[in-house]
Amino acid sequence: MKKIAIHTRPFEAEHIPYINQVLSQIKQEGIPIIISEKFEEEQQKWGLQIELEVFHSKDDLEDIDLMLSIGGDGTFLECVTLIQEREIPVLGINSGRLGFLATT
């Protein structure tokens, strides 16, 4: 696997341990991670010290194999908009109350 992209919207402090667990597992597998600007903003807001590459537009996602969406259905739809016509799978991890698209 070449690279995993992760996108999120604002999240609550209670989600930080789970997000760290996901990031740690991916890093343990030796897979590079690229995160959205929104994810980086959330990291800074919560004081997380994780150095990761940041993508600024859909053009920065040329060499990814998987997109993780951490949030709800709106976040999932934002990921699909970023992916557009590329055949890249999107895994939606629901961090909200109810998710029809982001059910994991």
C-alpha cells in the first residue's frame, strides 16, 4: 500500500484515544499517512503532537490507496468529493450519533 489519506471534521476530546489508535496501527504497518487541513487544525486545537503530511486539495491525493473518513455522513461526502472520479475506496468511521454512510 502506498499511502492512506485521512479527513475529519471537528471532533470531541473523547474521540482522541480512538483516533490515536487508528494512526498508531497504520504507522505500525509502515504505511505513510497524509491528512486533510481540517484534521491538522483539529490536532492543533487539541494539542496533539503528530507530525504528518498535509493535503491541501484533491490534487495532492494522486498516489493514495485508501481514504479514511472520521466523522459522520457529511465528512464521508466531503471525502467522496475529494476523491471524485478516482477509484479509491473510502472507509467511513462514524464518530457521531448516527451514520448511514459512515457506519464503521
